[in-house]
Amino acid sequence: MKTKNSIKKAFQLSIAFILVLCTNIYAFAQDVPKKVDVNINTDNGGTVWYGQPWVWAIGIAVFILILVIITRSNKSEKA
């Protein structure tokens, strides 16, 4: 019975070894990544709309206005 278990264990270990070996071969066989040149400093004729400071100021003002309206409506319902 011990020999049967040891043979079974040896077979399982050999299968696991072969699977790991095949996985490593597959991983090393991958293509070398191509060199990609990314230029983030492109000039597209101006800046984007959300890069303008006045857009942020208006957005913050609208957010605060909505926040005030929501908090005031909750207080009037409780009274």
C-alpha cells in the first residue's frame, strides 16, 4: 500500500513539475515589448476646458449653492 501511495505521489509531483516547466517556457517565449514613445506635451491648439481656472470657480460656486439648498430644505422640513 505504501508503494502505491508513493508511486501516486511521485506521479503527481512529476505532473506538477511538467506543468510548471511548461508555464515557464510559455512565459519566457513571450515577445519582447515594443518601445512605445508617448509624448504628453503635445500642443493641440490650446488647453482643455477644465484646465481653465474660471471653470473651476463656477463649478465650486454651483456645488456650494446646491449644498446650501439641500441643507436648508432639510431644516425647513423638520420645523
